[in-house]
Amino acid sequence: MAQPEQWNQALKQVPGADIFYYSGYCKLFEEERKEQGRLFVCHQQEGDLIYPFFLRSINSLPCFRGKLSQEYYDVISPYGYGGPLCTRTGSQEVSGFEHQWLNFCREHNIVTEFIRFHPLLENHRYPWSDDLRVEKVKKVVVVDLTLSESEIWSSYQYNNRKNINKAVREKLQVVIEENGDRGEDFRKIYLDTMDRRQAATQYYFSAEFFRHIPDYLPGYFAYAYVMKENQIISAELLLFNEHYIHSFLGGTLPQFFSSRPNNLLKHQVIIWAKAKGIKYFLLGGGYEENDGIFKYKLSFAPDGVRDFYVGKRVIDKDTVSLLERLREKGKGPVQLNKYFPSYREGTN
């Protein structure tokens, strides 16, 4: 992983980057997921490009151990929204970047690439070559914080305003702290929520992950808590910079659902973030198209729906075919076009 000073200096050359591009954010996941965080930087006469990614070993997967003649890797963009970000996005600039990037991949035995694009930066719209398959995954909701407070409030759906008022009547209070002093309290509520939802392994994070947040992202995170009397009943981890704020992780004690703490929490975060000059609050989407979670988020910004895209690229087709055959011997048939990269299906 590049030194933070070098990494952050490169970011300054491409203004507008979100928190998911920061070295500290990638460092969190590098330690948590045991993957190598890297930043690819491309300097061209026409403009600059940055691309944070994780380099993942394929040989270390159980079904491939001892079966490959050399080391192979694949790459994935950091959890959240990211992807390559250019100062200029014409065909010539993007083509020049892809040429350098693919040469780098071939030199380092990188066989596939998976990108989570940014719904506001819209880097999925760059004129990518045909071998990068760009696909819409789902819709996400974004609150425009450049509107006035009254405009934001009036844009809420009626049920949302009613639920916020109910939480106020029940004397719930929201506390926002820009430190990690009560990170363990958040973690307990979050893990309880994940257990209740029977969440996938990828949504669980270690105690060390939360302890390192103040070290790696100082000034770029906050915890929001909803208090009923002296008890924390709902909590959210917020990640932000001067442009964007994210409802990153959260949880609520189920016995307090009827008090509508989440509605009040997000409303107060909107007011807090707007006062800091942040422009957009990205709430994310649901687990499935138009499910209850998505509709709840939509109630904060009915006109704030954006599309979330991913990119999939096979760089070394012959090696991927070999990996698929080896994966089938150990794990059974892969579902082509269902999981990407196909050779990782059921291996994580």
C-alpha cells in the first residue's frame, strides 16, 4: 500500500473524490479483509486519473491451493462507491488510462476486475472499451443538502414527517459524536441487527475495525445515536468529507421500532451535515429493488433516486477458464453470469 502522504497527494490532483478513495479508508479494509490496498495513478498530458483497488490473491483460495503453476490475482474496488476517477473524461484520456491499466494487470497476473462505480460522480459513463461490461445493479437514494432546510423538510413524504414528529413527541434525542468513545456501544447494536437479519459474512466487522476508525479516518467519521432517556436505542456510523456523507452502517433495537428512532436520526443528521457545508447525503438502497428498506430511504428524497452501476472485466480469458474448471472440480458447477468472478462463487 502506498504511503498515506503519497496517496493523499495524488488525490489532490483529481478533485471531487469521495471518502472511499482515501488511504485511511482502504487501510481499514486492508487489515480487516487481509487484502492489499493499492492506488493506481495515471499521469497523462491530457489529464490525471486515480483508481484505488484491492489486489486479491486467487492462489490462497482453498480450491486452488497447490494447483496453479504461478501466482494469480484479481482486483476489486473498495467497499462502497468508487472506480477510476479522471480530471478529463474524453475518449483519448480514458483510452490512454485503460492502456496503462491493462498493461499493469498483465504484468502482475491480474485476471479479472470488478468495479463499484460512484452514482454521483457517474464514472460508469466514461467511454470505456467494450471489454468492460457495465451493468446497473440497483437504485440508491441521495438527499440534496444544497436545498434549504424548509425545502428538504417539505420534500419528505408525509409518513416520514409524521414519524419524525412521533419520535419528537416520545422525547427521543439524537446525539452526534465525532469521536470513537462509544464505538463499542455502536458495535453491539450493529451486530445484534446483523444477527437478526441473518446477514452475510461480509457485513460483519471485527472489534479492531471499529477501534481503528479514529486512527485512520480522523475528522471524517461520526457516530449518531438516538437516546431514549439514558439508553442508546438506535445508532449509525457516518463517513463523510466536504462533499459527501454516507449512512455507512447502522442498527436499531427492535423493541423500539414503533418509536421511529431511525426517521429522527436521519433527519437530524441531514441538519447536522448541511450545517457543515456537505452537499449530498447518500443513503444507499435496499437489498432488493423497491423493498421496504428502499422505500423508507426514498421517503427522505423522493426525487433523489440515482442508479448504481458496477463494471466487470475479464482480462485473461484463458486463465479464467482454467480457474472455472478447477473450481467446478472442487465445488461443483459455476453459475456463469450469476456471480463475478465466476471462479470465486462459493469460495469466500
